[in-house]
Amino acid sequence: MSLHLTINYPETFPDAVGKTREQFEQESKWAMAVKLYEMKRLSSGMAAALVGVDRVTFILKLNEYGVPLIDLSEEELLSDLENA
């Protein structure tokens, strides 16, 4: 079963950002999926499913949004290396 989310926005928004309605809606969907991934609310696979792409495509696009694939502090990285 698939649920639907409806978001109301002024019809001027797509023009304001230089996009077609379809481009604006697709970009909005991507932004939501990336943010939920960044907040650790969704896995990369779940976020990819939200936008309707495969996981690798989603991961490769993270850079366009300035979101790292792996978000570990230097301390966490050093700890992981010491425990390996």
C-alpha cells in the first residue's frame, strides 16, 4: 500500500526559482528525502524509495545537496580505526 502526501504551495513558487511545476515538485521531493536522510530519520534505501530512484543514484546525488554519505566526527573515525 502506498500513501500520498499533498503539499500546497503558491503557484508563483516554480517561476520564482526558475523551474517548471514538475521540476519544482521533483526537487522538493528530493530535498525532503535528503533532509530526512541527513537527520537520520530514513536510511539511504528508504530515502531513495521516497524519490523513486535506486539507492546508488540517491547516494550519488547527496553531494549536490552538500550532505556527506558518512557523517562521523574525527573522534568517531579514530575510535573506529583503533577498534578495527
